[in-house]
Amino acid sequence: MSTRNTVLTRRRWLRTAALAGAGLLASACQPKVVEKPVKETVVVEKVVKETVPPPTEAAPKPVSISLCVHSVQTVLDCHERHIQWYQEQNPHVRITLTSYPQMEMAQRLLTAWSAGVGDILCGIPGPLFATFAKGGYLDEAPPDVVDFLKQDFYDVNIRGGTFDGKLYTLVEEVSILPPIYSTDVWDAAGIPESEYPQTYEELIALLPRFPEGVQGICLAMGPFAVPNWITVLRAYGANVLDETGSKAAFNTPAGLEATRIWQAIVPQDSQPRLFLDRQCGMIWMGPWWRTSFSDPKMPVKVGPLLRGSVRAAVVGYQWDYVVSKQAAPEQKAVAWDYAKYVSTRQAQIVFWQEVGHMPRSRSAYEDPILKKDDFLQSFAKYMPEAENFYTIIPEWGAVETYLIGELTRLKAREVTPEQFLEDAEKRVNDILAGK
């Protein structure tokens, strides 16, 4: 390498270094710049999930119905309380309670319903049911009511509300009429419970043993005359009408035997008050009759049933809730719902304790409260074999009214059993034929 080149190279390095140093010096002499951190704005998209309330159901429209029952004050009072409780649970419902005497109910309802008005829900006597059903006045029971009945109620009461194969009723009240013995009266006559009659012939043989002024039996007349007579008829294998309900069936040898027995046991004075006054040993009444006892602890025994030549029979009857066919759909729904409400086990217990209405469902008798009631349980054991005394035909009301009058004449010995059966057969067949 030549000296010249070396010198030049060294000079170039020195100059470059000087320039670099100057640059460093200049840089060092500059004020220090501190970079501030840049605050980065981060845009976060906030998703707000809005809670949308579910669509509110429209408040039920107000519904008003009228309830008609028979004019017994304890029944009215009990319904008033149940209506209040029902309305508290169903604020949109208003139920107006009305009542008619039993003998006027049929005509009032027929008149009103024929005019397109009248009560929506009614408790009617069972013997009148077929008249209203055939007339087209009644709403057919909806499926939930049919299921409600079939699950827990007695078959006899379902049959009692069925016409032409359709169910129209929810049974309101039931009653059966077995013998009720006043044990004090039988003891005073020297007849212990072990000797109570098992047959009608045994009853007739015991009647002379009661002291003067005391009767062995008093069969209530009026509306009770027919079911009492039919009880004896069925025990001897006879009935009022044939299986079709279109012809009289009692003017037979079995019917004559039963009618003679009935006339022999019914006394001239058959007032129920005699039983209450301890002047009568036996009466055929329903359990509701206990509300008439002046002494609630009056010693009584229910049964045994009396046997005829064929069997021991016990008859009953029912009242039914029915709904007007001409009511609006929402009124029908409320009417049936209230009928179910007062047919629950709890409601049946209240009606039994305060009114004397015998519970209608099987399970009610298993309730711990009712299990302790020996009087009620004595009736309950006969429910499975009980039959309603009437036939489900529109003409039954006229048939029954006629028989009440003729049985009164038979009791008074104004006619013989033979004449009674002959005359009654002709008249009943005329009624059935529409004459």
C-alpha cells in the first residue's frame, strides 16, 4: 500500500469520525423529548340483551250467572259462603243465588226457559230431570265433568243424570231411605237389637208388642209415600214400570203381595214428628233428617234392611245440577266449574255437617272427619246397592203425583189393594200414552 493512499485513508476516517462526533454532540445538546404514551381508544361493542316480557294474557272477561236451588235456608246459607270463596278465586265471576219452593220449581223453570231466559245453573229434583232433557233445555255435560263423575261417583247417580245415552247432570244431593230405628223405643217395647226384624213378616209380627200410644213404625206420606211403597214392591220382585218405562208393571201377584204388606205396616198417623217425640220406633228417611233431631245425641240405628220374598231393597233419590242450554259458552263453563267446586270432597264435608246432605263421592267417606261419623257411615254402606225409586222418563212427575193421591186412599182403607192396583194400572198407562 502507498503512503499517499494511507494518508488519504486516514484523513477520510478522521473527517468521518469528526462528522460523526459532531452529530453525536449536536444530538446530545438537543433537549430530551419524552414520548408520551398514546392512549389507545378501544371501541368495545356492548351487546345489550333486552329482556322482553312475555305477552300478558288478557284479563278474563266478566261473567255473570244465576244459581237456582230449593228454598231451604241452610242450603242457601251454605251456597252463599261457597259462592264468596269461589268468587275470591275467580274475581271475574259473579254468581247470583235464587231459590224456588220445590213444588214450584219445575213450572218456573219451564216458563222461563221456554221464553229464552231463566237461571243458568240449577239444582233440580231428579224425577224432573228427564222432562227438561227431552224438552231440549239442558246443556250436555262436558268431558271434564263426565270424567269427574266417573272417577269417584256412584253409578246409580250417573245413571240418574243420563237421558237417551247422554249425561246432562252433576249430582247435587243424594239420599237413601233405609229403616232408622229409635233404639230407646224398641228397648221400651222389650225388643233388643238382636231381635230387630229381618223381614217384613217379622216386622208385622212385632208391631203388637209396642205399648199403647207408641207405634212400631211411621211411614211418612206425601212425597215419601211413593218411594216407601216402591221399596216394598222391589223387595217382592215387582216394580212400578216395565224395563222400557212405557207400561205399568205393578198389577201382578208379586205387586199385590207387596201392596198388602205396605198397607199392613203403614199406620193411620204417619207423622215423622212421632219419631222425634219417641212415640214411634222406626221411620224410613234419609240422613239429612238428623238435622231435625231436637236431641243431637238421640240414639238411633240405621238398618238392617227388610227382606221381602225376593230380596232386601233400598231406594234413594237425587237432586241434580243442570245447566241451561241457551246460556253463552262462557256462562256454561263457569256454571259447570262451580258445580264441580261444590262437589269436591271438602265442599261435601261442609254440606254434610251444616245441611245434612249425604256426600256423593266414594272417596268422601274415607275422609278422616267423616270416618268418625257412625251415623253417616251406616248409610254409606248401603249406597252401592241403592236404586233411585223413579224411572228416567218425562212422564214420571205425573205418574208420581197420581200415585201419591191413590196411596193416601189406600192407607186410609178407602180402597182395597186389589182395587188400588187395578185403577192405578189403567191410569198410569194412560199417562204414559199421553192421555
